[in-house]
Amino acid sequence: ELEIYGLETFGRQRVLKEMSGVRLRKNKTINYELGVRITISCRMNFDDYPLDDHTCQFQVGSYYDTQETVTCSAFFIYDTERQRSLQHFIQIENLPDKFDTVIIPSGTYAACGFQVRVQRKQMQFVVQVYLPSFMFVIVSWVSFLVKPEVVPGRMAMLVTLFLVLINIFNSVRENAPISSRLNAVDLYLVVCIFFVFAALLEYAAILLLLKKRRKPLTEIQGKEMMSKPWQSPEENGRSSLLQSPEDNGRSVLLESPGDSRQAGLLQVEEQRGHSHIPLKKHVPVGLTARKQALIDNIDAWAMWISPPVFILFNIVYWISYRPWTNKLHVDEVSLMEYVTKKEEAV
């Protein structure tokens, strides 16, 4: 009538025969020994993954008799030298007093066993996830120092960083356990992605200002002249007249390449004369000093605001989760001291 609370699987160990037996001791006690392999389930909360710690109880008691009839006591042996390397720091301790009894509708039953406390090792995640994400956000700030006119370089850098962070986020989500909300590493990556995306939006606003202020020096409107309606555009002798609104009374006569006398020449005819004046080149007008100062000011504000906000977020984040704290022992100050003592014991 033995019951193991939270039991998932129970298997007897055997080689040639089942590993079990009965021992009679001098103190008039009978011990029944049985080698088994047990899998139990524990209630774990992965909202702080990978900076999480968990506690699991192994409880054994009577299935039929209450604590008035059957009492239970247990002890454990944990050999640290024979344990394989795990991704958790493990501490086994006696079962707390509140787990010595199990209360269910049929009665109160005695229970005994031990408690396992685990804390995840975080160095792997710091090196593979946190440090690269932190560095990518810092690299995105370099875009604030690049001239806005260098569109391919600045845009390629920000888009590449954005896609790399998205890829890291997807790979972490595939390996992360199920949690009730956004876990710790997901929160950090989402904030890093937001900072890079904000840099992209800032550059998009600058490009919008640049596009609105691009104006040509002159506007040229085409008008066909000196051509017959039955002639094709490829016939020799075709000419067109281009007029500029800023050149009063002047027009540009473009001769067809087929006319050997006027091939490749531009002639300007005035209504009052026939003097030849060369056509002005098309020169785009740049930004005004005020608009250029506004664009530089946007980059300067972004450069001054982003680093302090990101550093403040990191301070709040790491203080909230406290990954350096040893949660296996209350009397221990830091997790590093616990690891050092474990290595010295081995």
C-alpha cells in the first residue's frame, strides 16, 4: 500500500533477477530493499527562464492507513563525486515540516522523503544570448554617427542587426520551456529588438525629411516644334523646343542626330534676337541650413538618449532577477561562493 506522490514512472531494476531482498537486523527489525528507477513530476514555474530556480519534493507515504496508524521517516545519501555534469546546481535536503503530512478528503496521511533544490547554470546563456544581444544594440548606435546621405551603409547595418536579433529570438523560443508569460530571456531580447527598431525608425524619419526637401533648380517642360505630323520621330530634320520658365523669352532647340549640321548641338533662340547662349546645367538644390541642423539634431538626441535608457534597463533587469544570488542556501552570500565550495569538496 505504498504511495509515491507525483509518480510518473516506476521501474524495478534487474540484471539476472530482480534487485530486491529482505534483511533481518540485530535490533529485531526487518528491512525490505528494492532497487527501482522512479520518475516524478514537480510543479515548476519557468517565467524567470533561464535565471530560474526550482524546488521539488519527493514524498512517500501510506496509501490506505492514516497517520494515526502508520508513521514515516526517511534519510538519504547523496554522493556528489558520482554525479554527472548537469545544467543545474543541485542541493538535496531533508523534507520541510510542512510536507510531513498529506491532507486529502479521505484523511491525513504521514509522508517522508527529501527535497531537491535546483538552480540553472547561467554562463552558457550569458555568453550565447545576453552578451551578443547587448553588443548588437551598442553597434546599432554607430549608425547615429554615419552621415544620413550614406543610405546603403547605414540601412544595411541596421537591417542586418535587426534580422540577427530576430533570428536569436526565434532560436531561443524553440529551446525555451513553456511559461505562463514572457520569460526573462524573451523580455531582454524584445527590448534589444525594440532599440534596433527605434534606430531604424529614427533613420526613416531623417530620410523622409531629406526626400521632402529635394527640389530641382529649374523645371523643363517639353514641347514639340518644327516637326510635321506625318513624320516619324526617327526622321532626319526633326527638332523639339524645350522652354524654361525661369528663362523669359528663351527656348532650347534640340536638333535630331540625323542633321549633320546641327548634330549634338543645343541652340537658344530669343524672340527678339538670334544670339546663341549655352544651356545651364541641372543642379539640385541641397537642404537649407535650418533643415540640415534639424537632421543633425535628431541624430544627436538619439545618440544621447539611447545609451542611458538601455543601461538603465540593464541595471533594473539584472537587479530584479539577481542571477548572482545563491538560492540554494539562505546562509550563502553569492552563487560563486557556492560553486567554489563545491569544487573544493570534489
